[in-house]
Amino acid sequence: MDKNQTEKVNLLIIGSGPAGYTAAIYAARANLKPVLYQGIQPGGQLTITTDVENYPGFPDGIQGPELMVHFEKQAQRMGADIRYGLATKVDLSARPYKVWIDEEKIIEAESIIISTGASAKWLNIESEQRLNGYGVSACAVCDGFFFRGKDVAIVGAGDTAAEEALYLSKLCTNVHMLIRRDEMRASKVMQDRVKNTPNIKIYWNSETDEILGEKTVEAVRIKNNQSGEKVEVPIKGFFVAIGHTPNSDIFKGVIDMDEAGYIKTIPGSSKTNVEGVFAAGDVQDKIYRQAVTAAGSGCMAALDAERYLSEKGIH
Ligand SMILES: Cc1cc2nc3c(=O)[nH]c(=O)nc-3n(C[C@H](O)[C@H](O)[C@H](O)COP(=O)(O)OP(=O)(O)OC[C@H]3O[C@@H](n4cnc5c(N)ncnc54)[C@H](O)[C@@H]3O)c2cc1C
């Protein structure tokens, strides 16, 4: 490909998770001829999970990667132009906006939908990767249901970890909560709720030494980082709740975001602070973080983009 080869498009969609593909379906059906770049994880976060039981329309559940193949095929069938490639740099100072793909090609876009998602933070131990989707999860709302009436462990000490521990406590027999220090970062109210929940057992100054199990999670070996003492606790599910990183780095300094890097949208819309640039999915949502909410906001972004392009007389 020629360096700095330029192509003009009406609508560029960055990201191929539920938000990006849904935006592509709506935009293609509105004849906006969207071009979508998939990034390094075609299909997004659901491609690293197994059973998805809460996406409506699949009464028997569906595997995450299979669901995302359906999304892609549907977008393609509607006429979206779906491509491999990573957006590496942007210039949003004037329209048409410029987006560099793989530091080579430049897309000049009249409007953009940012649907670059977020990445869960992991502990980065071998057993966590090996058992991911087989008892290891980063989402209690998504996967807690699979462990009804069973024991689970959760790692994390912030508000989200507290919320997820409380969510799990209503489904699971016992929730073993591992906290690295001798205090929690969560707000006082959340801490009190966790501490007053009888089936949440807190392990202070404790870290994950290893998640045990051949094919599925069977136990966790917990290490006390003060005494060095190790204990094995039988569990079926292991939840990592140490935070998420929104994939918004290339927009820093240009698009308004909060201190964690989540893109700010005007409430009730997908509009960002830059005219004609919209955001959808987990990159702008630190509260719900579900495939169905990401898809819903992708639909909003496509409708907002269509109205914007129409008002500008471009479409
Ligand atoms: C293990 C796990 C299990 C889950 N289970 C469920 C579940 O059962 N039910 C449920 O509803 N939700 C579940 N979720 C949450 C769900 O996956 C997310 O809420 C949803 O995928 C968010 O969709 P999104 O489109 O915003 O972004 P993502 O799915 O995060 O996709 C982001 C996309 O952007 C692309 N991208 C990023 N940066 C760039 C760039 N610079 N250029 C081009 N492309 C880029 C990536 O390649 C990717 O395709 C789970 C999440 C995880 C991690």
C-alpha cells in the first residue's frame, strides 16, 4: 500500500465489537456506505468468552465468537465495507477529519463513530489465561449466573469489585474476596455493604497465587502477602474486578473524556464535543458494559451520524 494513500468516506466506524457492527448495520441500511476498521480484535471482547446467555434473540444461548460472526455477516450483507486495520492517529481539527490506518493509509471522513471498546485488566498469571471462559471471568453480570449455588472468588478492592461481589453474593453460596492491602478503595457505603453481607468472606493482604483446575476452575490458592501463608479454597468461578481500560488513547487531548479515559457523550445522544464525531459502546460507558447496551448505543450513533450528514447536506 502506498504511504499516505488517501481515501474519502462519509462515515468511518472504528472498532468491530457489538457497538461498531450495529452502527455499521444501521448506517449501511441508511445508505451511508460506512467503512469499518476492525482493529486488533475483530469481533471485540465477546470473542474471548464462551457462553453468552443474556443477548436477546438466542433462547439457547450462543458462543461469544459465533455471535460476533453473526454481527459481522449481517453488517456485510447490508453493504458495510469491513476491513482489517487499526486506527493509529487522528486529526480532528477540521472537516473532513483525518484518520491514519496502520500509520499508512489516511481516511478522510465526514463523520466518525468511535466504538473502540474497553479492555478488562487482568492479573496476567498463566492459569488465568488458560482458564479464561472456563470459570475465569472479568464480568459478574455476564457470568455470575453460571455459578448459582456455588462458591466463587473475586479479586479487587474498588467500587466495581464491591458491586460485583454484592451481585455475586445474591447468586452464589459464598464469595471469597481477595484484597491486596488491609483496606478497600471502594466508597465507605460500598465497603459497609460488603462487610455486612454474611456470605462474602474478605481475605485482607491477600493475592492470587494460582487458580487451580485442569479444564475448569476448581480452587484458588491464596497467598497472604504479609505472612507468606498459602491456603487453597475450592471454588467454581474466579472473577477479576481490577478495572477496565477504555481504548481511547489516540483521541486524548482532542475528544473530551473523564480522568479514566472514558469518552464523554452528551447525555441522551452519542455526540462528543467534536461535531460529527460520535462514540458508542464500552469506550463511553463505564456503568453498564454489556453487549446489548453497546449494540443499542451503536444504533444511536448511526442514527446521530445519519442526521448530522443529512443536515450538512452531505447525504
Ligand atoms: C470475558 C468477557 C465476557 C463477557 N460476557 C458478556 C456476556 O455474556 N454478555 C454481555 O452482554 N456482555 C459480556 N461482556 C461484555 C461485552 O463483551 C462488552 O460490553 C461489549 O463487547 C462492548 O462492545 P463494544 O462494541 O463497545 O467494544 P468491544 O467489544 O470492546 O470491541 C472493541 C473493538 O474496537 C476495536 N478497536 C480498538 N481500538 C481500535 C483502533 N485503534 N482501531 C480500530 N479498531 C479498534 C477492537 O479491535 C474491537 O474490535 C463480556 C466481556 C468480557 C471481557
